[in-house]
Amino acid sequence: MFAEPTIDDFLARIDWHISNALDKAGTEVARVRNEASLAGGFKSGRMVMFGIEAARKAFDGGVDTTLGELKRTIRMTKLDPQKLRELVGQRLTKFAAAAKTTAQIDNPATGGLADYSQEKFTDFDKYLQFSLRQFDVGFHDAPEPEVPPMTSNSINVGNMTGNIQQGSPGATQTFELKVNIGAAQAALQAFEAELNKSEIDDRARQELAADIATIKAQLSRPSPSVSILHEAGKSVRNVVEGVVAGALTSPLLHTAIALGLTLGLK
């Protein structure tokens, strides 16, 4: 070892674990929405409840994994434990907000279901504070998680830079592809405008609504999951292609293709 780990090294690991947990939350919530849409129950009470439960499960796992990384770093490095703990608290607070956003649907529920959602979202914060307190007093011995890979992978649609090394021992590869959030949001808005004017059957509209909700949830995150955006964009295009039945001049198809391009589809 030629250098001591830094705070930035620690934060890179923490961010990797949290990003994985958010990806898992987004994937599971998208699955719940798609299943509900196919069953004709998009935005139903059951979908809201199952979506929140899916996000909560990923959130709990992410908190535990992050605390495990904190424990390992305190054990293995000379970094200030109090500073590390402070940074973890800040990161996990933002994680809680992002996880709750992932679980939300486009139009908030009303009445009793709104109260249920608010109660469950409050439980995210309560669980986080409880876990941090239990860790601080030594009652929560979080298991140390897998070690993040040495390579760096960050994806963003519309602007790609890369550095690829081959043929040399120990070479690493860095690949970056960034999402142009503004372009994706504008494309999504244009698609929704055309969708509102289109005459399509209810089932197709529900499927598209599920995909739109997934895309919006990801675009609202500080670090959107490109894999989830890619799959949602692909689903939108497939549904629209089935609806227009080969009508290549359809404005709905054109906006779906434009949306897909901003989400990484070719």
C-alpha cells in the first residue's frame, strides 16, 4: 500500500452501495407497476402499497450495507470515525428521500391511501434513525458487504466519453455515458402530449402510464439508473409500435423514438 485511504475513497464506496440499492428499488417498483398495469390496476391501492414495500425492502438493505461499509472503514483505516459517521448520516438521509421518490406514482393518492403512503414514508426515516442509533451504541453489528469493483462505471445518455486499455496487465477501463436530464424530460413531455391526443386502447395506455411513471421517478433522482431508463424506454417504444401498427408517420411513434434516443436506445 503506497497511500492511505481518503475521505473521498470512502465516499466513493458508500455512493456505490447506495446507487446499487436505488437501482434495486427502482427495478422492483417498476416490476410492481408493470404487473399492476397488465392486470388493469395501475395507480390502484394495491400497486401503491406493493410499490412502497418493494422500495422499503431495498432501502433497508441499502442502510445495512452502508453501515457495514462504515464499520469496515473504521476498522481498517485511520480516518476519523466521527467524520465518517457524520458523512454516512448525510448520505443515508438523501438515500431515504430518493428511495421514497422511487416508490411514488405520478399522481399522489388521496384519502385513506394518501395517509397510508405518508405513514409508510415516515417509517423510512424512523428506520434510518433507529439503525444509526443502534450502530452508534454498538447494538447493530452490520455485516461487511462486498467490496466495490476497481473499475468505474457511470452512464449518461447523449454524451459519451471513454478510455479503453487492452493488452496490459492490471489495466483498467473507465466508461462514462451521461444522461441529459433536460433533454429526456423534454422528450418525455412531448411524448405525453401526443399520448393525450391519441386514441389508443386502455390496456396500452395503462402500460405506457407505468413506463412514464418509472422514467419520471428515475429522472428525479440525482443519479438515474440507465438500465431502468433503457428498459422503460424500450417498453414505451414496443407498446407504441404495436399500437400504430406500422404507421411510420405517426406523431406518437416519432415522439416515442425521440424519447428512446435520450434514454440510450438506438
